[in-house]
Amino acid sequence: MSANGARGEVVAVLAGAERRLCLTLGALAEIETGLGLEGMSGLADRMRALSARDLTVVLAALLRGGGERALAEELGRASVEPREAAEAVARAFAAAAE
């Protein structure tokens, strides 16, 4: 699986398979809603200290942004390691900033 770098996509191994993640406008809106934020101002601070629930919300939104709806919907029951989830989220945000 390859990522479209121009679109800000990244590929990460989650639950034993390569998955595509992307910070789209829809994913960003989902993250704001899921974390109870009123705009971008509090997002950076919140991202520095994500709880497990927050990490799940963010990861699910990024997976949906990358077209990985099935895993996003089953994320609570999937075998995703916390470290791989955090690394995937960090990579997706870094790719969006490039």
C-alpha cells in the first residue's frame, strides 16, 4: 500500500496490517467534535496530553480520512497497540503540516 504524500496521507501498521491515515477537513471536524473543542485553538494543547479515549477519537477520524472506515468503526475492539496508535497519529499530523 502506498500513501499519497501530496494529499498528506501516511501508511502505518495498525492491528497487524498496513492502514492509510489522512488529516482531511472532515477528519479535523470530527476530531474537534469528538474532543469537545471550539475550533483549532485548543487542539495543539490537547494533542500534547491525549487520554486513551482521546487517542481513539483522533485515530478513528484519521482512519476514516484515509478511507479505512472498517477499522475506524471497530477500533475499540481491534488489537491496536497504544504506541503504534500514537505514532500513527503523530505521523499523520506531521504529513498534513508538510
